Amino acid sequence: MQGDRPAAIRAWTDDAVTIASDEAGIVITPIGADGGSTAREGLVFIPGAKVDPYAYLYKLSGVAEASGLTVVITKPTLNLAFFDTRPLEAFTSLAPDVERWYVGGHSLGGVRACQLAGSDPIEPVGLMLFGSYCANDLVDSGLEVLSISGEHDGLSTPAKIEGARHLLPADASFVELQGANHADFGDYGVQPGDGESTRDDADVRREIAEAVAAFTG
């Protein structure tokens, strides 16, 4: 599922961030974040299955700007996170100044992020799920966890997210975006099986960014 070109251009031309592309991933760096406490924090973000990594530029540039996080969007093998066996270090090495890492992802990318959060030597401090949920038990992981979901998500439905809630730490934070669907977490058009979004794209971007900023702040 190819990314929406106009949305990507809005990210590339955003004066609040810089974007650099590497073979392993895309690095979004907030401008002027060198003096804040989040200047040394970052997020490794894993795309959903068969979704173009560049489809997340617009939404995640908003996250970088609002939270001060450096965001690394991975480029999974064959565009499928479960075929990508590289450790987190393959992506965190793209932003060597970052000292504290979160790992997260959209849809099946979030499922893969759960696996890495519980086993990778980098030992991320937290997990962020975007329209996703875990399949492995992280109850006693000590991770800070944020789950952002969409009210009209037809794939990672509210019922599925609630059904997997017991796999996360008791203090995990949950934010539901009213009217948002599964594809609203990126910009790649309509996805089969999804619900219908009733939201403006810019508003969804802002709410995702605000949720992450509140979580990391």
C-alpha cells in the first residue's frame, strides 16, 4: 500500500523537522530539540504489513515536533515486519545521540514491536502501539506503554484491543481517537476490511502527536 504523495511532501517541507533516508530506515529529527529533556529520546516505529514506510511521514513528523522524539521508521524486509529479524540496534544506530528508546508500530508492526520490547538487548523504556495490540505477555516487563486506537478501526478493533489488554502492564495508557479508522495512522488510502473514518487527517495527526507528547512528557 503506497504512501500518499501530498502527505509525504507536507512532511518533507515541514520546517519543524529534518528527514533523512537510509537503507535501514527513515530518520525524522525535530529541529531545536537539543536543549530539552526529550532531545535524547527516540522512537523506533515499525510499519504495518505491506504498508510503504513513507506513508507514515506526515503523522510521525507531527509526533517528532510535538514530543521532541527522534523517530526512526524502519524499512522491513519485504515490507513485512515478521520477516525482519534485525535487532533494534540496526535502527537505533541511525540516531546515535539518542540515549533512551521507545519501540512501537502500527498494526502488525505493533505486534512485532511487542516482541522486540520483551526480548531485544537494547531494552527500550517503553512501547507505543498505534492501532495495534500485543500477542506476547508484557505484564511484568516494567515497560511504559501507550496504546492509541481508532473508534472505527475495522482491523485492530476496539474489542480486539480490549481483549489483549491483560497482556500489558496494569498502568498502560489507552487513548481512543473518536471517528478514526485503521488507515488513519498513516496516509496510504483505503484499506480492505477497515471501518469508515469520519475525521480530518490533520486533526488525527494532531491528536496522535498530543497523545505521544503527553505520554513521554
